[in-house]
Amino acid sequence: MDNENIKAAPAAASVTAKTKRQLKKEEKERLKKFHVSSWEIITHYFKYNDAEKKHYRYILGRRVSEKIWPIFRFLIIFGLSFVVVYPILYMISCALRPQIEMSDPSIMWIPKTFTLSNMEETWLAIDYPKLVWDTVTVNVVCSIIQVLTCSIAGYGFARFKFKFKGLFFAIVILQIIVPTQVILIPQFMQFRYFDPFKICTLITGGPVNLADSPWALYLQAFFCNGIRAGLFIFLFRQFFRGLPKELEDAAYLDGCGPFETFVRIMVPNASNSFLTVFIFSVVWYWNDSYVSGMFFSKSNTVALMVSNLYQQVSSYYSPTGTPTGIAADWLVWIESGCLLSILPILVMYIFLQKNFVEGIERSGIVG
């Protein structure tokens, strides 16, 4: 019996394949028989009755849209891509050409001579290794602190019930809505004369000045009041709400408390979301010059350096030590500095791209 089944199996498979080919052939013949070309619709349009006109108008519209929409979509994507990529292409073109070729009208995009001397000179002028290290010790540390505190706050909003929960979450939403400029001056005054509950007065005899110290940004990140902290709390809340409640119930049955459950169960399941929020936080802190410029008087970070790049580079290379000329005279060095400023973020994204995309898909930003 088994041998008969084995012999019959190939025959049945060949019959099935033959039947599929026959059905496809019949379908093509049927479509060919009843298919009406667009040219026939146009030439015979006035011979149709009202119902046929309505039907063929729909068919013709579908065919035209299927042909035009890909072209229209390509033009939109190409235009948007050019708007985004154009500054980067121009930055690279200027950074890799000699200063004398900036005034050459025959050069549009590709320089006649490629050089890395602009990058080397700008590297020295801004003391790039020290600048990146100072930025990392301020911005990346703030991002790490903010990810930890915002994740705990988001987990609390997602899983626990407590008094005034709705009010506190409304404050989180206000953090997203209210512009930073509205609260920045009160924040500066708070850290310029830092004295919570008069504790500093009891210890030092007066308030402490944290305005020119990274502790001003550290404390904001620790209390979930850093850059885009409200958005990060919301993202964590959305992600933790999507995890099965049974995971926590099983942890509670095993004797875990709320915090241990969060550390041992929820954090490993939210690894991609943690990475996504961390990348967002690093990028926003890295590019921020408004908040950092309020608390720092010197160009301690990359963003502050870029906002003051012309004065810094020109004063470094001018004989008198003061800026000379106009910004266009130093454009190759300015563009080199801008290219160096985005290089660490670009390298970070290249290595973390896969996890970053997965985290966006699962963190509630889309869908």
C-alpha cells in the first residue's frame, strides 16, 4: 500500500502542475478575449450607453493612475531626498577642495583638486579630540541618565495605579507641547542660585552656582526634565503597555518585587526601545545649542562649537588672534568643522541601524 502511494504521488503532482498551467492559459485567453484597450475605450466612447461610459471611465482612470502614480511618487521622493542630501553634498564638496577653488566659477560640485588639509587644520583649530570628549561627558551621560529615569517613569504610568496619575501624565504631555523657551529662564535662575529647601545655605552659607557646570544638565535629566524627556516617557509608556501582563504575574509569583520585575523582566524585553530612545536622546543633546548655550559660557560641546565656528577657526589662524575677513573667506574650514561635528553620530548610527529600526517599529512611534 505504501509503495502504491509512493508511485501515485509524482503522478498526482504532475497532474496538479498540468492543471495549474491549463488554468493560467485559460485565464490569459479569457482576459485577452474580454480585455478592452485604452485606445478602444477612447475611440468608441460615444458609442457606449451611460452605464458602459461610467464603467469604462473608471477602468481608464485606474489605468492612467497606475501609469502616472509611480512617476509622481518618484518625483516626490527624489525632490525630498535632494532637499535633505543637498546640504551634506555641498558640505563634503567644500570640505575637500582648496580655498582658491571656492572662487572658481567652473567648479560646481566636484573639485579639481581633492585635499584633506582643511579637515586637518580645522581639527587643530577646534581641538577636536578634547571637544568630542567634553561633549560625550556632558551629552552622552545626560542621555544615559535620562533613558534610565524616563524608562522607570514610563513603566510606572503603564503598569501602576496611583493618586493623581492622570494629572501627572498631563504634565508629561505638557512637557511635549510647551516649548523649551518658555521655561528656560526660570530653569537658569534655579541652577544659577541652586538652593533646594535651603540645604546649600545651611552647608555653604549661600546658594551654589551650577550655571556653568554639567551638573545643571545632569540634574534635569535625572528628574525627567531634560531635552525631550516628556516624549521619551510617553514612548516607554506605550511600549510597556504592549507587553503581556502575564510576564509580571509570573515574576510576582516567583517572589520578585516591582523594581526587580522591572530590571529582570521588562528591561530585557524592551532592549530595542531603550536603544531607540538612547539614540534619539544622544542626537538631540548632540545637536542642541540653545539649552547648552544658556548654561555654558564656553564652547564645551560640539553644537556650541558649530554655532561659533567662524570666530573660533578664523581667530586661530589669523596673525593677530582675532577674527578677520568674512565667513565666506573661511567657508572650507567651516564646512570641514560641520562635517567633523556629524561624524560621531553618523558612525554610531551605522553600527546601530538595525536595532534602531526594530526599536522604532516596537516602541509606539508607528502603528
